[in-house]
Amino acid sequence: MSRGTTARPSARNQATRAPRHGASTVRGNAGRGAHGTVKQSLGSATFTPGPNASIGTGRPTAASQAPDARINISLPAGESLSITRRQLLIGALGIGAVVVAGAAASAVSNEKKADSEVDALAVNKESVFSISDCTVLDSAPLSLAGEFKMPYGTLVWANSETYAACLLPTENSSPLTQAAVLSLSSGQYTVVLDGPHSSERGFDIYDVRCNDQGIVWIESNCYTGEWRVFQATLSRGVAGDAKQVDSGNGDWDVPSITVAKSRAFWQVMPSTSGNATSEPSALKSAAFGSSDVRVDWQSNGRMSTSPYSTGDAICISPRSQASSSYSQLTLIDAESGAMRESLTLPASMRPLEAAYVNGRFSFTFDSIYTYGEGLASLGTYAPVSNDTGGQWFCFDRNPLCAPAWCGGNLVVKSTRTVAGVNLSTREMFSLDCPDDCDNYGDFLASQGDVNSLVTYLGMSTNEDDAYTLVRVWTA
């Protein structure tokens, strides 16, 4: 499994996402509030730059003067190299090497200067506690409010207190998958997409999300590498007319998607190989039922995580504007597209997931670092309070998805169960799994701060009665 791929029970023959982390070292996000034209290579729609869209900068130029006069060659950061035209003609190769060396030295100097100016998160080891420091409760403070059976292999995502989006496997080869909306109160589900909107051979529904107001989904072609983003309004579990808002090919990763308030969101990143590797990544959105696309954020480099919905905002992890070696957790207001908050992680640390729960950023690492003080371990990190300079908690198990928050508890997917931790009292609990469930156990479907927590697992010991069990928990 490649780094950045979420471990999750999969719908039959669902395609595997490309890794989210590339080798791009292009410098980070440009200034917010800029206006300009966004490159059409980001997709097929016409885009409106949002408050965080970036614009490029001019290139250095060389000024030519009289034959024996001196030539000033501009270098980065306002520096220059002064030589005569004769020197340039006689020793072009050597002078060229000097220019390159000067530019490289200036770039390194600027990078170090930028690093020194970045206000990155610093947490010492003494400020971090983990699972071993917690008291394990005999029973969970969450009550089981509902259990619903879905077709075996169903994937579930809950970005609403009312509905969950479901990707259903089928018994046929065409289509491979369908999209459904599950009522979290009644347990009834409605198939809203009985197949892909695209009519060409090879397209199937790849991913889906919904809330009370709308639905967004991805259709991907396994033969050509093409993908398309669709969205529609949703009323009482019934989808409106589909609107295609973006498309791309194998030069771009299949987008990751989410929903918040009245808008669909998708994140587009260039593939680590192909013709678009130097293009920026972008978070885009569109109001449900509209074809008008807004670019909410651009990052000159691949973003580290998929977009995470808090219900009224989106958490992303672009490269820092000051230096591309830093990931900047960023909270985007869903309605306006403006940045609400940000938190910069230590240099060269790339989160697997980024979240925003109970008024604070949380993130996961699937790597162990030899630096970073209290943030060096793998696991899920969250501050005990909104003060990031205080105590921190690390759920020091290999992270499998982003956390949620329910009933005053940080909720994470553990090795086999879904676990909750009260960060203030340092008390921990697990949600019991039914006997004879699949090896992966319970999986967390909810994101953000929720009153109703959604989990699901596979029950397949009886081949004649295999199913996915969706469970709803309340505090």
C-alpha cells in the first residue's frame, strides 16, 4: 500500500488512489486575495479565482550594454553579478557556472531565511501523553442508537447528522458500483445513482459524498485514466440534475472530494509522473446545482492530505507560502472560501490526514521521525485544549483515517475497533465489535464534530448472509 492511501474496506473493484505525496519542491502557496486567470490545465470548467488563488512572479533578466561595458545579471533576492561583455564572450562556460552557483547559493540562503521566519508548531516530549497514560473504561459513554444492514462491501461516509453517502457494489460488471443515500434515523437507503452519468465504456462511480443539501461524486475510467466530477442538489434523499464541474486525465490524480454547507468540494493534484508535474494543486468548489466553479486555494506542490469537512468549513494541508518544506494545515470557510485558521507543522513532516475537531487542528503521521521532539512518533495528534502550546495527546497506533469528535471525546480508528479518548480526564474506551466480524473490525465513517457517530464493519462468516453493518452511536 502506497503512503497516503487510506486503509479501508473497499467496494468491489474500486480503483486505488494514487499516492498523495510527490517529490515536487516548487515553493509554496502564493499570497491570498490575488486576482487572475487560473490555468485551464486544472480542469475543463471555467474557474473564478477565490480569495486564496495564487499568481506567479516574473523571471530574472540580464541587461546588455556597450561591448566593453559591464553587464549586470540579476540574481534571486535582488542580488546581481557584474561582469564585462569580454568576460562573458571569452569565458561563457565559466561565467555560466558562476551564475548558476550564485543563483543556487542565493536560493539556499533564501530557503534558510524562509525556514527561520516560519512560525512552525513546536511541542516538547514532556508535553505529550499517549494511550499508556490513559485509564481504560469498562464501557463506552456512547449508546448504540441504530444498526442497519447494507450490501456486503459497501463503503460509508457520514458528513451529515441526517444522511450518509454509500458506495454500493453490484453483482454485475456494468455498472460495478452504485451510489446510495442512507437515512441515519430510519436505516432506509435510496439508490440515487444506479450507474455512472458518463456513457462511455469504462466509466464507473469511483467515490461519493453527501450532506442534507447535496451530493458530489467522481466517475473514473479504468481504461483511459480519465475522471469527471459531478454534483447535484439533494432533497429528502432525492438527487437533482447532475452538473459536471471538472474533468481530467492521467496527468492528474483522481480528485478527493467532500461536502460542506451548500457546496461540493474537490481537490485536484498533478500526478507524480506525467505532463502536469509542475502545475499547482488546487481546492475547488461549486454550489450544489451550479456549474460555476470557485478556486478556493492553490498550492505550489502537492497537498499532503485529502480535504476534511467540519460541516461548515474544509481542512486542507497545502505547502506553506514561506517554504515548500512545511505543510500548513488550513481551515477554509465553506461559504466564503476565506481562510479561518492555519497551523504550520515542523519542516519536512507530511501528515497522512488533517482534521479540525472541537475548535482545534488534529493530524496523523504514518512515519516515525528522528526529529520533531514530541511529534516524532506515528499516530494521531490533538492538543488537549485550543492552546497548541499546552498539553498534547498522541494516539500512538498506525493511523487509518482522520479522527472525529463526539460527546467530548476524540474518536479514532484503532487497529480493530473505533476508540474514544477524553483528553481532559485521560479516559479511553472502545466500541465493541460483534463476534465473527471481518478482521479489520469497525471503521469510522464520521468527520467533524457530531452528535451521532457512524461506524461500519463487514459481517461475512455466513456466506449466505454476508452484509455490511452500519451502526449509529449517540452520546
